[in-house]
Amino acid sequence: MRTLLPVVAVLALAGCGKKQAAEDPVASVEPAFRLTAEEYQSQAGDAKFNGQVIELTGTVSGVGRNISGESYVTLKAQGLVGVMCFTTDPEPWATVAQGQKVRIKGLWAPTFVAPRLLWCVVVEPGEYAAVRISAADLAKEYEADREATVKKYDKKHLVVTGEVTSKSANDVGAVTLGLKTGNATAINCSFTAFDKDAAAGYEVGQTVTVLGEFTLNFGSGNTVDLFFCLPLQGK
């Protein structure tokens, strides 16, 4: 599955340890350094950053939650993952998505697997890059022209709303929801096992809104798959 499994493994390991601090040390603090994500990635081990609040500018390459339940935004830079920014907002993907230009500030942390910032706050989110669409409309687009739909949405984040028609879980608890479409095309939203608790509350017949990555769809068959799905509570 392309590079999906190695990336998931890295993100699972890159815990942030926010609980070591009793209070948010970032929100009201002026950054000591302002850098691009690429600049920070190349200098992250420099002692001058120790204990400092850093503001980064960059392009979002991913969002999610790790094995410890900590939410993060990754910024594009060299390496498999880029720079990991662990956020105080439990659902940063409600305001930032893949491909979005953002400014984020956070507290320096020692590099572990990838450069990291803790207690991150999105200073300037920019225009929301996720595409909002209903499951029914996505299925209509796909049925009308599969190749064009795959080209239009490939590797993009979609915010999809629809009624749950099926729910299943694999051996590690990762949940997949099927959404009602009104035609022969099925829309499946697959969550990682890191979000099994959040996804456990979904029920067949419930209308849900989730963010997912349109990937590994090749225009064959009657199914559209969204991976790395994340809950959008009340959205």
C-alpha cells in the first residue's frame, strides 16, 4: 500500500509527552524563532532551540492521532514524515488539512523519529484545503466518470457527510464505516486503530461527518475508499 504502512508505524511511535507540563507553555508566548518547516527540520538538534517556543511556516502533509491519543499536524520537510506538531486542539483537522499553507507555533522537543514541537497552536490556518462533499454526491461523481474523480481527489482530504449503513472492525479494532450513497457505488471510511474509541460510538443509521484521505482508488470497481479517517464532532 505505497508508503502508508511505514508512515503509520513512524507516527505511532512518535509520542509527544505533553502531559509532562502542567500548564500550556505556548499560547501566550512570543516565539523565539520563526522558521520554515524545512529550515527547522535541518536544524532541529541545535542546542539554541532547547526550551524555546518556535513558529513554523509550512505546508500540511498530514493530520491524525498517535497511539497515545495525541493529535498532531505534520508539516512537509525532508524525511519520511517531516515535522510533527502536536496540538492542544484535539481536532486540528477541523481547521487544517493536507496541502494547506499554515503557521504553527509550539515548544521545542528532542527529535524522536522525526523533529517535533509540543503544545502547538495554529497561528494562521489559511484557507481550509479539505473538500466538503456528501457521500451521495461523491458517489454520483465517481459513477459518472471514475477516472476524472480519481484524478480530481487523489491524495486529498475530503470532509464527507453521510448516513452509516454498515460498521465493521478488524482484529486490532480499526473501524470501517459504509456510508449511504443512493446508487451502486459504495463509500467506505476506514479509521486507524488509534481512533477505535472515537469510532466505536458510531451507529448504523446515524448521520456522520468525517475527514478522510482519498487514496488507493484506481477507478475500478464500485467502491470509493477513504483512509486515515478522523471524526469531526459536531461538524
